[in-house]
Amino acid sequence: MGGKVAQLEWIASRKPTGLCGLVLLAPAPPAPLIFPFDMAEQQLQGYDSTQNAEYVVRNVLSRKLLVSDEDVALTVSDCLSGTRASTVAWPTYASREDVSGDMDISTLVLVGEFDVVEPVVRVKEPVVERIPGARLKVLDNIGHLLPLEVPTEVAAQVDCSMQSFCS
């Protein structure tokens, strides 16, 4: 969702002062994404209890062995801390927004090889290929929670990109 928001902010603000590059982590595509009814229902119920949220974090968002129990607990707590309105926003209307537009900024897109939320194929064409010069980096054996699964690698990719973007 953050990737879609970043793309929207970029389009809305047209490259704010000081912004020299963009790094998108497993971003949702900018075009409308309409979920099948059963998938939308799963998303609506995914964060309505500790048990459901933990299942989603361990089995959908991440590769099971790459996220510590402490990070799972923190992520579950974070998932449950939002309001019901925020929980229903993504599957019912936010995902359907079209934030497509012309982007012309140095961009790195990181995606996990085994991301089932935003798979490589769904990130490559609608996100990477519409941004001139964008680079796609697929992180091996990783799911959707890149900063939790491989924080050092994500930080290194961001640091390297920022050095090249801003020089």
C-alpha cells in the first residue's frame, strides 16, 4: 500500500524539492486492483483477531523462517492497532484507486522472489516498466515483508541507490 501511496504522492506533488530518488518496496501497482470476492473477504478477516493476523504475517506476508517471533508479534500488534475503517479501506476502495501518471524520477523497485501479495510479475510491468529508467531488484527467497526479512540487504540497496540518485 505504501508504494501506491508514494506513487500517488509523486504524481500529486510533482517531485517535491529535495527529492532525488524513490525506492519502492514491494509496491502495489498504480492501476486499479479489484479483488475477487473471496480474496477481499480474506483480507477483511485477516486482521480482525490476533490469530488471523498472525496467520497472515507468518503464511502470506513473509517466508516462515525469515521473520523472528518477536517481529511477528510486533507486526501482529501493528496490524491490530488500526481502526476498522483502515482495515477495510484497502480491499474495498483504496486498492481500486488509479494513481497512474507520468513519473520521471530515479527509482529502485525491490520485490521478494516469493512475494504472494505483490508478485514480481505484477510489479514488473505496471510499476517498473512505466517509470523511465527504473531498476527492478528481485531479492531471492524473500516474501512481502522485505524490511523484516532482510533488513541489512534492504538498507544496503537503499543506501547504494540514494548515493547514485543524489550525486
